[in-house]
Amino acid sequence: MLYNRLEWIHPKAFERNTIAARMRAEKSPNGSIKATYEVANATIEEDALESVAQSLRSLRLDSNKLRAVPSNALSKIRHLEVLNLGNNLIPSLRVGAFPQMNTLMVLLMKRNQITEIDDEVFSNITSLKVLELDDNFLTQIPTAVTKLPDLQELSISGNRIKYIEGGILQKTPTLALLELKGNPLNGVHNSAFAFLPRLRKLQHPI
């Protein structure tokens, strides 16, 4: 927590955490403290993040052996903006995986084992602007992205997508970047990329 003006930290601030963790506090331009919490453990208990929940803005759970999104622990965090769950063993994203997280803007899920994403899984994180799903096992652009009207960047490279349907991306009119490289694409619907006025960067193998 270097280069901050923190005057006091409660001696029991991290007492309830049973996980190996590192907290980094950064001072934002408006003077508030933005906390980043880095966790290294395969299991996260429900109350593990409760003591830092109010100040937490960025949470790194990448490179663990998580087999599911720790929904119960995340439900305690009200102001999270960035969540990194990359490089884990998560096989699917089910409804309820992400609790009410109205402030979440960046979700990083690359290098998991995701084969399925429920259509309604993102219904509680509609403010999301950046979604990374690279290097998973998806066979299509998930319909779930239609629940993200403010999405600006979608990266889904290195999956198993062979065909891009029409009508899905049109529900994300603010999309500016779409990365599809590394997929075995052999077809794209005529209207797949239509009506995306802000799209500035498109990378795909066809």
C-alpha cells in the first residue's frame, strides 16, 4: 500500500480471511482510495471478502484452481468495477453466478474451460463494458451478450466458433472492438456485423 495517505487500518481488517491474499490500495484522481485485492486459493469462503467489501474496486482471482464463480463471496461486494477470473477451471457460467453487481465494468474470464453460458447469466451486470472470454471452448457467440447494452469490447478469440449468427451483436450497439481470431470460422451471417455504428476494430480469421 505504498504512496498512499492511509492513516489507519483496523488491526482486524483481514482477520476473517482464511485465504492467501494481497491488498493493494491506489489513490484515484478524486482522492478516494481504490482497493485491489489479489487472492490465491482454490476455495473462497462466503465471508472471505466481507471485511474489505465496501472499499473493494478491483478483485483478482486469476490463476487459481477455481471450478466455479464464487458467487456467495462476491455478493458482499457492492462497488466492484473489475473482476478477473482468468486462468481457472470454470466449465460454465450459470444463472446466479454474478450477484447484483451494478457497478461492474470489466469481466475477465479468459483461459478457463467454459463450454456453456446461460442466456441470463449477465442480467445482473448490465453496466459491463469489457468482456474477455478468450481461450475457452465456446462454439458460438453466447446469446448472453444481448443482456449487455453498454458493452464496448468483446474478446472471444481462441475458441471453437465456426459460424457467427445474425441478430446477436445488434443488441450491443455500443460495441467498438470485437476479437474473434483463433476460431475455426467457416461462415458469417450477412447481417452479423450490421447496425454496429461504433465498431472500429474487428479481428476474425475470414
